[in-house]
Amino acid sequence: MRDARRVVHPAPPGRVDATALPARPRAVVIGGGIAGLTAATGLIERGVEVDLVEREPNLGGRVGGWTEDVPGVGRAAMNRGFHAFFRQYYNLRNLLRRIDPALSMLTPVNDYPLIDGQGRRDTFRGLPQTPPFNAVAFALRSPTFRLRDLARINARAAAPLATVSVPDIYERLDHTDAATFLRDINFPEAARHLAFEVFSRSFFALPPELSAAELATMFHIYFLGSSEGLVFDVAADNFDVALWNPLRTHLEANGVRFHTGVRATAVEPGFVVHCDSGAPLPADGVVLATDVPGLQEIVAASTDLGNDTWRAAVANLGTAPAFLVQRLWLGRPVAADRPAFLGTGGLPPVDNVSVLERYERQAAEWAARTGGSVVELHSYSVTDTSSDLPRRLVARLHEIFPETADAQILGERLLMRRDCPRFAPGDFAGRPTVSTPVDGLALAGDGIRIDLPVALMERAATTGWSAANRLLGHFGVTGHALTTVPTTGRSAALRRLAQRGG
């Protein structure tokens, strides 16, 4: 945390510990992803009894890891694909420091180049960290920008990028899609496709399907609002080994009871959590920290929970298009200068390529033992689910990394899911928040609204801490402080320039 202008949001007040109450309260957290694990941590550390229910056998949700048999490879570490742990993910890093204060389970990736179909290449390596100099340096050295392009940008229309404040930015821009916004500010078309689509794809959406407010907020979090820089870290082991198994051990030692491989089916007011295991879990408070489809299933089955307005808000949540992860174990190595992570634009159906042995221990050991490489291809916003999609992904890999064209594929895994939240224009106002109309019931997850500048994994962790705070406040116990990037645009000069422009 090198940004001196980061904002600390104080912990809600209350008793120091729930064990000082006449009766120790009990909470059930439904969902063992980042949001649920964070909520469980926040509650157990304040003396609340916690049961955590997770339908999968492993923890971590969409950042989960496991081991399975891969024909031609043997036992292999698996997960749902690459995740970047940015330095401004303060609340997620705060969670992970419970198992290692030095965060030695993470390793830095100092560059993630972007290429497009015309052969242009952008890079984030070596940029200054202080806004707005980071953005200016990126623009000046980018092959998709020219000085006259900068002069043509409509500064007044682009002002929201420099003056982001949450939730005001949603009132200003949530009715507009990201593609229209970028066109209206005269943002260079080539740079639009190469640079800004990276942010859009982080939400598994193409720019015409993403709220312009989400794009502006992402630009604030990662570029103009933070001096943590655009470098990030990745897990040095598969996610289960590096993150979630150690966290489970830590939480169990503190008293959390885990129920993995158990599906919560309904929540009865009062509270009783019903599960497919047949053993109901009584509670004084509940956190629903599932993905969107899981939340909707539980709320639909819990007919007496909440009011009609809230239930409609949950039912109206949308999911983003499907994404496909294709992991390949190749019989020969990729070139030594290939980056750990490569973003692409205009090279469908591939959106990025990861070389796992560059950072993940299990893949590195396999590559060293066999002389091969473990490569992962991602395709986001999949609307074409035809059977030849994997073949087209591999063909594009051969085009991007020509040395793979004659590499034997020793093993392959395909994973397609559609469970990421949707952030389309107009979604924000109706999105359910961490607080609910039911005392003692809170929501958490990366699809849940929280009026702070956070996104993706950091939104999951931040809503997890906030959900714990809601229940702790309900019990009369003090909560946990939160930390974010500045909540408004940090450059007064840039704000004045934007306001004068036209």
C-alpha cells in the first residue's frame, strides 16, 4: 500500500467482541468464494460463531483450485483461469494477510502486453505510477495514439474519466454503454479496441454491453485514481494450495465450521438455513455470498424472505455471457520471451493467452520434467458455442505463438461457465446492496452493489467485509475498517482541464 492518498473507511462502532454479549450469536455464511470467506473471517474475528456452507468440494468460488486426472498428463492442478491481484486490492490483500503477512504466496507480473490484429503492441512496463503522468506516458508511447488524437479528444465529454466519484458516476453514465461513450469523446478507434477493451473484458462483456459508468470507475481504480500502478501479482501456486487451503486451516483453528459439498436450498426467516444434506442450520444472522444464479435460486425458494421490491431486485440480476477456458499441455516449450500473460484485441476468438509455467509452481514442475509448456487460452463473451470453437482457439494460438504450430497437445481441458454478474447499462440503480430489508441478513459478492470504488475480486472482498459489518452492527459489535483508492478524481488540474474543455 504505497498510495498515501488511499482512503480508510472507519469501522462501525460497537462492543469489542461478541463473547461479551449475554449470548454468543451464530451466523451462517452461504458461499465459500472470496466474499463468503471474507465475511466468515470478519465475523469469527469478532467472536461470532460461524458455519460456512459451500456447494462445491473446494473453496474459492470462481478463483477456486482443485486437482484432477488429465489424460496424457496425469494428476494436474486446475482452476478457472488467470486472475490478477492488483496492488490496489487492499481489502482482498487484508484477507490474505491472515495467512501470510508478507503475501509471499503472490508473485509479481511486471508487464502484460497487448497486441492486436494489425501487429500493434502496447505495454504497461515502466510507466510512472503517479496519475495523470501514467496515462500521459502510456498515450505518448502507444502505437495506437498520436498527438493529434489527444488534441481531438472532447475534454468536456471525457470529464467523467477524470472526475469519478462513486456513486455519482453511475447517475451520470450508467444509462450509456462504454462503446458509445468512447465514441462520443472521440477516443481513437485503434486505442479503443486495444486498450479499453481490456477493462471491458474484465467484466466478460464487449464495450456495447458494458455500462460506461463501470468503464469510468475501472479507469479510476486502475489508472487515474490510484498510484499503485498497473502492475499486479499472481498466485505462485494453484489457488487451493496458495490461498484457500491455508485460509481454511486458519479459520478452522479459529472456530469456523465448514460444510463443503453441501448446497444451501432456502433460508427461513428467523433464521434457519436449509441444506440438501438434510441438516438445518439455525442462526442469528445470515450472509448470502453466492454467485448470481445461486442467490436467485435460494431467494426464489425462500418465499417468506424479504419484501417484494427486494426479491424483484434479486430476480432481475443478470449474468454476463459465457466464457471459455482452454488449457493445453504442449509437448514443446513456447519461446523463452513469451510473457506470462498476453492480452489480445481483434484476434477472435482469443482474448488472452497465459503461459502458466512462468508463474505457477505445478505447471513449472511439469514443464521442467517434460520439456513442454502449459498454455491457457481465454475466450470471453462467448456467443458462438459451436463445436469448432476450441479448434479455432488453437488455430489462433498458432498464429500468435507460431512455435506452437508443431507442438503435440499432450493433454487438454475445456471449461465453459456462465455465472459472472452482468454490468450492463441501466443495471446499477436496481442492483441489490449489501444491506437488505431483513435485519440480520446481508448479501456479498462481486455482483452486489457497494458505493465504493472497487471492482472484480476486490468488490467480492469488500462486500464480504461489509456484510460482516452489517451482521456485527446487528449484534452490537464493532466492525472492520475498509480501504479503497480515493473516492473522487485525485487530480485537481485534470478536473479543471476537463471542465474547461469542450
